[in-house]
Amino acid sequence: MPQLSSHGRPDRFCRRNVGGRRDAQGGHISPEPRINERIRVPEVRLVGPNGEQVGIVAIGDALRLAQEADLDLVEVAPTARPPVCKLMDYGKFKYESALKAREARKNQAQTVIKEIKLRPKIDPHDYATKRGHVERFLKQGDKVKVTIMFRGREQSRPELGFRLLQRLAVDVEELGFVEAQPKQDGRNMIMVIGPNRKKSEAKAERAAARSVPRPRRGPEEPAST
């Protein structure tokens, strides 16, 4: 059986109040704003559906305007004096807000920090391999934590690690930038390189590359004599 309004008839305002928050008389307070007849104040500062300022009006007049426009009266600033309410289609507003939040979560790329470890006196071939890993991580949009590990007497030559980190930063400067300058951390020296482009851009580029169809090979032509 539908709920009845104070006028004794089914009321869209009563139906939409289900699940709203309780007022200051006690009980659980929901993050949902108060709407329609759950707004229990004598007057409100009313904002129209297009953002126009209507002014301070009695709550009864505000509810009447909402009913005439087939909209909801939504409390958007409950701590203001008087509270600010806006005329809107609350169901449509919640639906569009949920879509925007879902789209933002989908487009948000989680930042991943990869780590590469080097020795101060690294072999040239090993350095080239490590640099290739750094370049690959940066192309993917990931940050790279580069760690120089000092052992034994190497700890007395921190300048070796510093020069190696500077060399690496120059070698990959087209793909990344030094986000955290080299600093000593116990027996290690650490530097962080950030990518020049966002991970979402890198993912979009890879997806676009995969979507390009590869040309099919035609039948081989007979060799000319």
C-alpha cells in the first residue's frame, strides 16, 4: 500500500523519502541528504533547478514549488543558516553521479613503483640490460626506484653511485625525469625516476596499437623468368 501524504493521498515525496537519514531527534545519520518532507526547518534558502537564486522561502512554499515543477527539494548545505536547498530530480542526479564516479575509477590508473638495483662498478653489458628495464617501465607509465648497492670498501666511494645515477638519468631523460634526487639510505643510494606521461596514456596507446589490423599476406607471385 502506498504511503499517504499529509493530504491523505499517495505522494511522490513520501515514496522518495525511504532510505533517507534521520533527523536530530536521534538514530543513525546517513550520508544521504535530506529531501522533500524530511527537511524539517521553518525556512530555507532556495536555489532553482538551473542554479538561480530564489531567496529565503518558507519550507511549505519550497515544497509546493518542487511539486509544481515535478522535482525534489534537496538539502545541499544543511549547516548553513538557513539551510540551502535546491530543486532537482534527485533520482537522476544520483544516477549521473554514480556513472561519473564509475568512469573516474575506470580511468584512474594505479601508480606502480618498480625497482632496479645496480652495483657501483656495474659491467657495461649489465648496465645496458638494466637501462632497458628502466626504459620499459617508464614507457608503461610506471615510476622506477633505482637503488645503488654498496658493499665493503665501496661504501667509502659514494661518488661512484652518484655518477652512475646521473648517467642513467641522462640516458632515459626522453622517457622520464628525476622525481627524487639521489640520497644515501644506509648502505644504499636511491633515486626515483618518474615517467613523462601518465600510465593511462601509455595503456591507451598500447590498446590503440593492438586494435590496428595487421596487413594480410597475399599469395606469392610467381618469380619472373
